[in-house]
Amino acid sequence: VKKLSYAASAEQDPKRLMFKESERIKNSLLSFCAISVREPFLMEQLSLFTDKRITIRCDPTFSLGKDVYESIMPAPSIRKHVLYYEMTMSPSGERVARKIARQKGLSLVIIQGG
């Protein structure tokens, strides 16, 4: 059975985990025939444990067509707005988004991901 990793993702700083789990990671990577990740830092970290080529791919949800999203989303109640998609908790990121929304006279919509 062939295994592959498509657009795997990790926390912002996996170095501690990598150090603690290095032998397990190295052994696990041996079983994959193809590896792709979302973040350059993850590609760099995993490259320490394998000679296999690791590529960077976008989040698979961004591969969906507009029609898929339109079929599942409700009609927007706010027309013009600033959208802040928060991958990790970032008070400074939210402050910047609020400032931009205020400067442009728009509503702020926050979506918490990750």
C-alpha cells in the first residue's frame, strides 16, 4: 500500500516536537512515497529527517470552485467588510484588522481557523 501526504500542516513552531519525536518522525517518513506540506518551515524541518523530495501545496480547501462555496454558504448579511481569517490567536493581527476596518469605514468579520 502506497502512502502519501498531501498538504500536511503543523503548528507555527514544531521544533520542540521535532526534537522530542525525531526518531519516530524519521521512521514514519520512510513509509511515505510522496510528501507535501503547506508551510515552508515544515518542509525545512521534515527535510532534516528524509532525503525524499518534499513539496509545498496550498490548503486543499482553496482548491474548491466558487460554485461549491456558494452552494453551502448563506447569503451575506454584511455586504462590504474586512475579513480577518485567524489561523492562530493573534491579538496584534486582530488589532490591525480592526484598524483597517475602521479606516475604511467597513464592518469587521472574524473567522477563527486552525
